[in-house]
Amino acid sequence: MNSIIFRTASHIVSGLMLLFSVYLFFRGHNQPGGGFIGALIAVIAFGLLMLSESPDYVRRQLKQTPLFMSLIGVLCLLAAAVMPLFFGQPLLTGLWWKEILPLGTPLLFDLGVYLAVIGGVLGILLKVEEELS
Amino acid sequence: MAQTRLNIALGSMVLLPFVLFMWVVFTYQPPLTQLSWPWVPSLDINLMFRLDGLSVLFAGLITGVGLLVQLYSLAYMKGKPARFSFHLLLTLFMLSMLGLVLADNILLLFVFWELTTLTSYLLIGYNHEEAKSRKNALQAMIITGAGGLALLAGLLMLGNLADSYQLSLIIERAPGYQNSVWFIPSLICVLVGAFAKSAQFPLHFWLPGAMAAPTPVSAYLHSATMVKAGVYLLARLLPVYGETALWGWSLGLAGAITGLWCGLLALRQTDLKLMLAFSTNVVLGKLVMLLGIGTETAVSAALLLIAAHAFYKAGLFMVIGIVDKATGTREYAQLRALKPVLGISFVAAVVGAASKAGFPPTMGFLSKEYMYKAGAYTDVFVTIAMVAINILLVTLALVLVMKPFLGEKDNHTAEIKPVEQYKLLWMPPLLLTCLGLIVPLLFLGQFQAIIIDPAMLAMLGNGSPEAVKLWSGINLALILSLLTLISGAVLYRFYTPLHQFLVRLTGALPNGPDVYARILDAVIKLASWQTRTLQHGQLSGYTLQFFIVLAAILVYGVYATGALPNLSFDAEFYEYAIGILMVGCAAIVLASPSRLTSIATLGMIGFLTTLIFMIYSAPDVSKTQLLVETLSVVFIAIVMRKLPLLNTVPKPSRRRRLVQLSVAGTIGLCMTLLMLMITSDPLDQSLPEYFSQYSYPIANGRNVVNVILVDFRAFDTLGEVVVVVVAAIAAISVVRRFRKGDEQ
């Protein structure tokens, strides 16, 4: 797209959206939000950049391929799933360390969802745009 | 370096059966040793193994003959390509076979059963560059695999009847469920599986087909082990099914027909290896017949015959392998006077053939004696069939020794290379065949104490059969034995006219491979017709098929639920407004001539749905819906730029559109009815209450939706995310494929 307004605005807006996406991801356990919703917002943010700049631009900014991201996500999921086994608990039990911050394996699990969905959906989006233009 | 590594690898392959053999010998304490490791305890599947007389007999043969076959293969396969994988496959096969005979859980047994099918497929098709080899391997796998499916069904029925998958429990509880309706069906299914594996008529033909394998494979799989798996299973289940009349009839008939018909087919062959293969069919028929009789004498005859057959048949196969190596042919018409060159092989062949013919004092003679004794107490027809089968075997044994090894050379005879300088080539067969002589002469007592008595205990429940003896005086069995030997020799005198007659006879009758090929062709034709009809490659057609199926399911769902919904409901005015807007949007989507309008309006419907979720205070769901709608509009907009304008595309035919209209209308109507029915009943509140009550105390989260996703139902999420990633990978590669197709 050639509109300079759209181009300039998209950078600001997508930046804000990415920030919002991370915010939604973190607050998800107690308030509306979570990994899946956060991931969709992030994908839309990248989609905006893709339309205003180019798919190649998004790829360069990401540094990693989307598929790699989604594989890291799946690894996070598996790690969160397997970790309780080392503490003698059944698969996928939530483990918590609340001494400093309320951290737990569900957060890692949600991070896995977040990364996997971003990688998967963004991968398709970029590919479709590249193949069709 | 590479050579050293290969040698170490091959050495370990040879060592393994030896170690296993020793393990079996030292672990086993007669009459029974049980081993168990938990595997899937919640499904009642444990790694349970059971060493009793029957399984130890098989395990000993599998590992012992396995060791000799590995040694023989070292010499036989020298210089052949992919030697290591050949030995590896043999080892894998040996392990699966060992698991099969030791397993004390029928599901475990089935897993090993299928593993033997798979590994034997790879072994039979080892010469994979020959079309015939591939075809016969596939044929063996399809037949034994189909039998395996029947067996699975039978075993599951049996397991449900006995309320346990543990073999020993099933046998123990057998009297409790023998009157059940499912008992006979399970028997039939098990029989189909066992008959397919043990190559009984009319499924006998895969075994001779499997001779496309290298000779060590035939010596191992088709003498001592794989084909005996069916016999093993029948022997194992004898205490469960043995009492039924169907058991006796079907086993007796199948065994007798297989024995007689395959004996005639064996006499018709000119290839020595094929002749041996058909005579394996004959022995399997004999074994099945003996198990069908199921008396004490018959079972001891069967056990003796299993051991005898493993010794002499594996040895004879190896001898044929040596002959093949020395002359390059297995056609007996081209083989004469091998004795001076292949002296040791000749000795092995003579001893093996003596056991095959049942010449005293071999193991084969012993088993034949007991066979006649068992037959004499049962039925005169059974005895006649047995005598006839054994006469054929005597003739075959004579053909096998006389034709290639004796006689005078003439100008048709193939050149003979002296191959007996390789020790590993002649030692295994000599040892095997001589075992058939040594065991009955020297170790008969031990054989009975270690194998026969415990096996009897396992199969028949009583452990004190009479002592097995070589000489038990002049009786009917001995007279029948003599008669058999004499008649076999007489039949051999008339071998040439008999052979010509059999060639003409079998030419006139339909044969197994042809029938099999015709059935296979029909299946392939059906499959390709179905593929052409359903997989036509048009996206709109696929979508239509999909929705037709959906409509059918929905109609059935509404029809099955029956009751008409309660149509009284109250809603606020803004809810009505949203509903009317949505219907209006849908109408615009249908009527609009521009794609862009349609897509935007479709997005609007999605956003209105979001609003409804908002009204019913489901912020997470509505957010997700909003974002998904946004993304799908982006996707469709990207794709749409490349589509031709709507008014340039020809409209589908009137009939097609009518079909589409009716399908869409049906789905809409049924969905509406179903939704009304669901909402007219009060919702079950126990789950929402549970989740909202425990979300914070247990899972440290106040957002119930998220807690369900990442904690309560995390396993579902795990699966879904993996599906998302896999779908993304697939979608990305599909888009790539299209591009390549375009370029071509």
C-alpha cells in the first residue's frame, strides 16, 4: 500500500498492539485475556505491518521463522506438561513458585500456546501473501 | 575399518540368539516360570511372559535354529548387498517370534504376531529388485495380515468372555464361558487367523510363494518358526476350545485336506525348494490334524513332530541352499551325482530325509508312531488320511535324496562347484539333521521331562502321560509305519507317470495364486472407481459433499431427538435488533454482486455474534471471536485480490444451485431446531459451578476460561495446539506446492 499515513500509523499501532498482546497474555490467568487471545492480537499486528510494508519486512523483523517459533511453543507446552513428572506428580499438574512472583507451569504452558499460535497463523498469513503477490 | 565394524555387528547378531537360548534354558524351571513387568496397568496390559513346556519348546527352537541360521547366513550371504540389514531383520524376526511364544497376554501376543508378519514381509521381499519377490512378499503379508485381523477380533471376543486378557487366566476360566453366544464366533475368528498364518488350505499358497526369499529365510521362517505360530496358538488354546465339536471337525478337515492336496502339489514340483515348501504345508496340516484330535497321544505326537520338523526341514532347506550355491540351479532335472562333490551335504540330506520319511530310529519315526497311535484310537478315516499323507512324505523324501545326489552325469547336468570348504555352510545343516537322530537315541528322557510333560500339563491339565519310547513292541502303529515306508517306496517307483499326471491335474484345476490375483484385481478396481467418484479434485464438489454429510447427520439428530422444541422465549429489544441485523447481513451476502461487499458483510455477522457474547458476559469468548473474525477477513481479503471478479465467472447450473440451496436450507433449519431443543432444557450447572469454585483455590487463577485452558483441561489444549502447528505446516507446504505446479 502506498499511503504514507497508513504506513506511518501502522508502525505505531502495531507496536501498541504487540504491547497490548503481551499485556493480555500476562493478565490472562486472572482477567480476560490469555495466550490464545494475545497471540491473535500479535498476529493481527504483524499482519498490519505485512500489509503496510511487505511480508519480507516482517520476516526480517522477526529474525526467526514462524515455524521455528511455533516449534519452540510446542516445546514449552511439552516442558510444562512433563515437568511435574520429575516431582512425582501426574502429567500436566500445575506447579507453583509463589515466593517472589506467582509463577507456575501454567504460565509456561500459556507461553507455549502463545508462541505456537503466533507461529502457526502468522506462518500461513505470510506464506499466502507471498505466494499471491 | 568398515570391514571390522561390519564383523563386530554381524558377530553381535550371531551372539544374541545364543545368549537368548542360554537365558531360556537357565530361566526355565519346569513345569512353569512366569515373568511380569507392568506396561499399561490401567488397561490390564502387562508385559507378562510364561515359560512352560510348550513355549520353551518353541523358544528353544527359535533361538537354537536362529543361531544356526545366523551362522549359515554368514557363509551363504557372503558378498551379497545389505548383509547387515539382512542379519538385523533376521534378529528382529527372531525377537518378535520369541515374544509371540512367550507372551502370557493375548494383546501382547497379537502385537508380536503382527510384528512377525511385518518382519517376514521384509525378509521375503529381501531381493526387492525382483518384481516376483516383491509381489510374493506382499501376498504373504496380505494373507497373514488379514488373518491377523480376524485373530484380533477373535482374541478380543475371547478376552471379553473371560474378563481378562491374561492367557493363563483365560485358560483357567474356560469352563465358565463356554456356553456363551460369542464363544463360537471367537473360535471361528481365531481359527481363520491361525490357518492363515500356518498356511492351511485354501490359504496354503502364500507359503510356497514366500520361497522367493533367500534360502536362510526359508530355512528359518518356513520350517521352524513363523508358520508354526498358528500351530502354537492352536496348541495354546486347546484347553479353551478343544472340547467343542467344531474344533475337532474344522481342524481335522483343514489339516487332512492341506496334508493331502499339498502333498500332491509337492510331488508335482520340479524345483527342490518349492517341493520342500509344499511339504512344509503337509507337515503343518499334520500338526493341525493332531491338535484337532487333541488326545494325550495326539498332543505328544504333535510336540515330537514340531521338534522333528524343525530339525530336518531347516536342515534340508540349508542343504538345498548349498546345492543352489554349488550349481546355480534347484531344478532336479539338471541335478545329478552331487554326492562325490557335496559329500557332507549328502549325509545331512540322507539323515534329514530319513527323519522326514519317518525311518527308525529318527525323531520323525517317533512322531509318526504316536500319530498312528492317536489316529487308531480316534477314527478309521483319520488313520487312512494320516497313512496317505505319510506315504506322500516318504516319496518326497526319496525324490529329494535320489534325484539330485545319485545317478549318472549326462549332458543336461549343471556344473558343480565345491563349496564345502566353507565350514559355516555345511556345519549347521549337518548339526540340525543329526539332532533329529541324537535326541531320540540319547536324550529322550530329558526331552520328555523338560518339554513334553510340562507342555501336557499346560495343554491338557494332567502331567503324567506314559513315557515316550522308541520301541514299544509290535503293534498296529508299527505295522502301519512299515506299510507307509513300503508304499512310499513303491510310489517312488512310479514317480515319473505320477508326476506327469499331477502336472495335467493341477493345470486343469484353479490354483490359489490365480484366485488370489483375481480377488486382488477386483478390490483394486473397486478402489479406483470409488476414488474417481469421490476424489474428483473440484473444491466446490468437496464442499458440497461435506455439507451433504453434515446435513444428513443433522437431520438424523433432529429426528432422533424427536420432541418439538418449546418456542416461547423472551428477549430484550436489543437482542431482537441484533438478530434482525444478522439476518439482513446474511441476505446481503447472498444477493451482493461484489465479493468485497460479501466479505465485509460476513465479517459483520461475526462482529454481531461477538456482541451477543458480550451481552451474555463472556468476555474471553467474545474477544476470541472478534479477533478470529478480523483475521479471517484479512485472510479472505488477501486471497480475494487474486480471484476473478464475480460477474466474469459463469454461474453454476440451475440444478446445482437448487441442490446447494436445499442442503444449506436443511442445515440451517436443523441447526435452529437443535439449538432450540438444547436451550429449552435447563443447563447442567455442575461443571460451571465446579470450575468457578475451584479455579482460584486449586489453580491460582480467577479467569475460569483461561484456567480451564491451561490447567483443568490442559491435555485438550496440548492436543489442539499441536493440531494448529501441524495444520500450519501442512497449509504452508500446500501453498508452496501450488506454486510449483503452476510453474510446470
